[in-house]
Amino acid sequence: MGGEQFELEEDRDGPLELLQSLRSKATELLLREEWEESIKVYTEFIDLSRRQVSCTGGSDPDPDSIAKLRRSLCLALCNRAEARARLRDFLEAMRDCDQALEIEKTHFKTLLCKGKVLLGLSKYSLALECFKTALLDPQASDNLETVTVYMEKCKKLEFQAKTGAFDLSDWILSGFRGRCPELAEFIGSIEIKKSEFSGRGLFATKNIVAGTLILVAKAVAIERGILGNGESGEKAQLIMWKNFVEEVTESVRKCGRTRCVVSALSTGQDEDNLEIPEISLFRPDEAFETCGDSKQSLDTEKLLSILDVNSLVEDAVSAKVMGRNKEYYGVGLWTLTSFINHSCIPNARRLHVGDYVIVHASRDIKAGEEISFAYFDVLSPLEKRKEMAESWGFCCGCSRCKFESLLYVTNQEIRELEMGLERGVDAGNAVYMVEEGMKRWKVKGKDKGLLRASYWGVYDEIYNSERLMKRWGKKIPSMEVVVDSVSDVVGSDERLMKMAVEGMMKKNGGCSNIVEMEKILKLGKGVYGKVVSKKKAMKTLLGLE
């Protein structure tokens, strides 16, 4: 960076001396990575260079002097683009690149810079064309390896974006060493529609099998940190939130397309009358220049409301943080993911890798079904879930809550069971009461899984206690039956997976059973998705390797 030098003749004439001085200062600032200051000096240099080109091109132009000034101007525009790209001011960086290429259309350094900016904007095919054109410049012969690496990256990411064929297996098997894998943005078979839960939601347009990728999105902004305990932790969290808001504000200010997609998100007000945006708005191949003036700011109050409603934390129950992220508390904004509503019978989970969120089906999803997350622990009784929903500012109206509310109102035994659990009734007795009660209440099919999910705490306690299993084991369903029925209705969960693994190892004396292993790997796909395609990698995550 900054290695290519300006070609200006030494001259005692004022303007040329000033140009040489500005060139040296701008190059030094660029090499010191003082991006904002370098942009200011390059701007001075560019303005003066343009005036000089205009003056030199007067009545008696010197072709050689004009050519040198134009080459200097081209490089200055390229270097300013580089600095602007480092500050994530991609639109202005692109403008600088395009102006430089008007001067020299195969300028190697500019094409390389423009290609990297397009890659950062997830425009893989356009970036690939830039790198191909860069090969036409004579400098390419000395940088062939660099260009080839970028071209291969473009091809790989474009393939991912088109097919959804992601695989994190090798990274997992390496122990998450090195940098996080570079991912493409991807949108699967989904659309935005009015939701019966609240406002708008994401819906499947095709049947989706458990583990299948739904979308991969890059954060508009993300802030991470290690939180302490008590007051210091709260203070650190407030500082993180302030930094996060500032980063989103800056991203919105600098890019019209970002402002456009962020503005499409809910503020939490008048949900029923919100406009339904086209899914294409969130595709990265949409032109980022077409959403209006990038310098127009979003109303601060509206932006804060949007972030309050739509920001995601990485430690949510429906999330799994992988790689270097996992030691940190993180908050970020992933625009399309923000449309996913809560349900107590969720069908999707997410992985956080670097700045990306990967959303996949945690159980089979039918075409037309709304995609949903668990915002809080759904392996909890109805009343506890109501409390948690209130803390989120909504009342859950999913089919599970409706079924359990009706049962709770009409059934005295359920209310007695709840009171018994509050008094600390024996877990074995509680499970027996639930199972026998379901027979009397004529609860059948998937509804059994719903009630077992609600009282998962006592099921977990009994299946992990040899003493309780000796007493109650023959009177209650097997652990495998309960895990299957619960995962069938609320999707895969790490606790279900862990119980299945421990149960198999206990039953088989520490050895794995092929049939049971396949069931556990299926649960694993629901938790981690098919982006972990190699069995060895999945077993590593499950603690079986």
C-alpha cells in the first residue's frame, strides 16, 4: 500500500512544489494507517492536481507533463479509495476507483482496490471481473499470486451465495485455529410476509429439511467484549451498546443501501400496518447506489428504536457462538434475520461465526410455514414462558401456548402439579404424574412432546439420576422416546443432544451404537446445521471424538 510513487518532475514552481509536499505527507499518513488524515491530504492533492491538469492543458500544452499529472491523479484517487475502504465508506471508495479508472482503465492497484471493496460488499461476480481486468496491467505479472488468490476467493464465495453449500468442518477439526472462515451472504427459499405472531416474518417458500441452511447474513455492525460481574459488567455492557449504536449510525450515514435496509426494520410501533419489503432488498447483489443519498441520516430516535427492537445478542438460547467469538458477549444487527419472530415451538437456530450469522432449520419446515427462533428458554412451563415473553415486551400466541393455556384453565390436576413443583416435589413423582395425567386428559401425538418440553426440568433430573431411575424407570417412557418427542415439536436443543449422548454411552458401557449414533447426529444437524457436513467434525462438537 502506497508503494507506487507519484511521477512529478522536480520543479521550483509553487504548485508543483506543493504537490510534491502533499504527496509525501499523504503517503506517510497512509503508511501509518491514519486513514482520516490521509483522506484530507489526498483531497487537497487531488483538487490541486485537477487544477494543474486544467491549466497545463491550455494554449500550449505539454503532453508529457499532462500525462505525468494524470498518472499522479489516478494513483492519488486510488490511495484515497483505499483509505475510505478501510473506514468502510464503500460508496465514496467506489467513486474514487471509478474516477481513477477513467484516467487509466487497467490501472492495477485501482482494480485491486475496487475488487476488494466489491468483495466487502458481497458483490462476488463484479469483484471477479475487476480482478480479471487487473491481469491486463503489466504490474500483474509481479502480483499474479495475489490476484489469483482473490479470483479463487470470488469464485468460492459466488458458488456459496448461489448454492448455499457451506462447510465449516475443517475449521472445526482444526480446533477453530486461525481466522474465521470467509463466508458468502446467502438467502434461501424464503419470503417476507405478514405474520400471525406479530408484524412481519420470514416464511419458507419450499419444504426445508432439518439442518438445511436458510440464510447467511453479514452484520451491519457488531460490538463484542468480555463482561465482568455486577456493576462493572453492567458498565461494560453500556459502553458496548454506545459503541454499537455509533457504529450502526456511521454505517447508515456512509452507505445508502445500508440506510435503506435498516429503515425497513420495525421500530416496534404500528406493527400491523408496516410495509412488506421485497426479499430482493436484502440481497447483496442489489445496487447499493440505488437507495438514495448515502449522506442522508436516519432520524436518531427512529434508529435507536430500530436497534432496541431488532438487535441480536450472541448468547441467546437459539444461538451457538463458534470460534474466537465464543469467549465474548456480543451484540449486533443482522437486518434480514431481524424479521424472524419468536415461537415456543421454534423451527430454526443460528450460529455466529465472525461477523456472520448462519440460520438453519432445527426441525423440518413445511412450505408456507413461518420461520421462528426461541427468544428465551422454551423448555420451561407455560407460566415461566409468559414471564419471559413479558420481559421481551410481547405476549406469545403460538399454538403451544394456546393449547397449554386451555389445558391449564380446564384441568385442576395441572395446577396441582405446578404447585407441587414449586414446593419441590420428587422429580420421579412429577414425571409419573405428567405421563399418567396425559393418558387421562387424552393428550396424544405431538401434544405429548409439548407437555414434556414444558416439564423438561424434571425429566432431565430423573434421567440423570441412577437412584430415581431405579425407582421410576419402569413406570415412565424411555429417555429416547422423550427426547424424540420433544425435539419433534421444539426442534433440536443442546440439552436434548447431551442427554442422548450420555444415555447412549451409559447404556452401551462407553461405546457408541450405530443406530443411536445416527439419531444423535440428526439432533446435531438440528443444533449446528448441515454446514458441519463431516461426521468427524460433528462428533467433535458432540464430544464423541
